[in-house]
Amino acid sequence: MQSARIIGIGTYLPDRRLTNRDLEGMVETSDEWITTRTGIRERRLAERGEATSHLAHRAGLAALADAGVEPADVDLLLVGTSSPDMVFPSTAALTQTLLGLGCPAYDVMAACTSFVYALHTGTTAIESGRARTVLVIGADALTRHVDFDDRATCVLFGDGAGAVVLQAADEPGVLGIDLGADGTGADMLRIPAGGSAMPCTEERVREGQHYLRMAGNEVFKFAVRVIPKTAERALAQSGLTTDDVTWLIPHQANQRILDTVADRMGMPHDRVVSTIELTGNTSAASIPLAMGDLYTSGNLRPGDVLALVGFGAGLTWGAAVVRWTKEVR
Ligand code: UT7
């Protein structure tokens, strides 16, 4: 059986910055509260006219260039997102055209876990022999769904995209993946209106039902419970333990979640990758953005073991254990 390994990474953040100081002028909040409760100092916002497919395009292009892969050689495009450009066509179809690809393309929607879910789909396609080269993108513009009058959520989110190129190899790259879902927790984090259950009407928009709503405390408790468990299951599949992990790369939702998880897993804090200070929570983009940061900083070495861990609305969660095989940049 062929294995899937990562041969390229690309990232993209829009230029527009929204700082905690800016937010102080918009809602009843403070830089001090946001920094101490979340670790976030600023986040990026997609420009006017810039949709999720545009973010995905930029990250995808960078990943293909980094991998040295031509568009014609991509067999499958997967876009993990929960802020699609529109209900349909899929964001993947729109991104495929922007990238000039000719391959099948579809979205994978599992909220902030979308990238790990998409990585699973891409890995499975390669292992089954149905694809040789797969472009996996995590992209979200969740600030388009945020209520900028709701201080409990508007300080958290930012926009961005990250991508990896997966390719068939004899040498194992993606070693193990654990995924999970529990729809009984659907009410904890959702955008109620705009789908088939609750189409947008004037009244619902007036009530703000088209905005993201979250029981932050409940999601926090779920996150710190599920991250160690799903990571341990993916590591066990790979024949590894926490001690073998070089870099833990969790979904970037809150610095306090990262610190709590590091303590619970007995990982030194400097082995847990954190980019949240300058990006906020970029949903499906956060894991590949953090990987990209590690990569461009020159800290990824061949042989390193990465544990990528996502969690989010659904509820959904998932972990992928990856052995890094690409030479240092
Ligand atoms: O991507 C996946 C999903 N997202 C997450 O994983 C987020 C997980 N949750 C969290 O990160 C945290 O729960 C939050 C950052 C959302 C909230 O932090 P918290 O420490 O759980 O605060 P809290 O909700 O318990 O609120 C504490 C207080 C409340 O005031 P009272 O009732 O104690 O007077 C809030 O109204 O903080 C208040 N508060 C704020 N104050 C200033 C909530 N948001 C703000 C704010 N500025 N932006």
C-alpha cells in the first residue's frame, strides 16, 4: 500500500489587521481582557470582495510552488471550510478554477476540524491508490459570520488559509488519524439561520440568527477533554506515545486551551505550537497556518513527529500524526 506524505506547505493571511485596541472602540471590552483570557492581540480580516475561495487560492498556490507540483499533476482538491463562498457551488470548485486545476474538487465541512477531516480524506484517496497527488486546503472567513456587537465572540475570530500537498510515497508520512463527531453537542456552537432548517428572513436577520453563536465555556471544557484523547488514539494507531511527539499543533482557539492541554498531556509548553497571538481563531485554517509558521521559521526537521489536533462545532474532533520527511528549507 502507498503512504501519503506532505511535500509542500503554503499559507495566506489577508493584509487587513484588527487589533484589540480597535475592538475596544467597537464593544465593551479591553486589550487586557482579550489578551489574558485568550492570548489574542490581533487578527486578520478578509478584504471587501475577498471570499473564502480567494484565501484558499492564495494558500493553495503557495503550497503547489513549495512542493514544485504543476497544476496538471494534482489528482484531487479538497477544501476544508465552514464559511463557503455560497451554499453552492462548492468553494473547492471555485478554488479549482482559480488555481487552474482540472481535477475533481469538493468541500469537507467539519467546522474547525475541517482540515483534519480533509487530510483524512486525502490520505485515504492516496492509500487506496485512487490519487497520487492531493491538494488539501483549510480556509475560513468566519469574521463574515461574526456579530461585531457580541463581545463574547467578535474578539476571537480571524480569517486565513493554509494548505498542504500530499503525495504518494513508499516512506510513511501520515502515520495515523483519529476522527470523531457527536451531534448531541450541536447547540454549543452554531450559525442557526441561513440553511434549510432556518432560511434567512428579514425577521431572523433582525434577531441576529444568521450570526455565529457559541457557549464559550462549554466549548472550552469539551476542547481540553477531547484534545488529549484524540491525540492519544492517533498516536496509538501510529505505534507512538506523547513522548515521541516533537510538535503538538492544536487548533488555535485560545491560548489557555493550549496551555491546559500541554499540562494534561505532560508536554513542555515550548513544544506546543502557538500562533494565536497574531491570527486569532482562523477555524479550518489554523492548523495548516501553524504548521506553515513552524516550517518557515526553520524549526521543522526531517524525522520530526507532528500531532495535529482539531476540534469544533458539530461537535467534531480529530487528530493526525505526521512524520515530517521534507528537507529543511
Ligand atoms: O474554534 C472552536 C471554538 N471556540 C473555542 O474553542 C472557544 C472556547 N472558549 C473560550 O475560548 C472561552 O470560553 C472564551 C474566550 C470564549 C470566554 O472566556 P471565559 O473565561 O470562558 O469567559 P466567560 O464566558 O466565563 O465570561 C467571563 C466574563 C463574563 O462576565 P460576567 O458574567 O462574569 O460579569 C463575560 O460577560 O467575561 C465577560 N466577557 C468579556 N469581558 C470583556 C466575555 N467576553 C468579553 C470580552 N471583553 N470580550
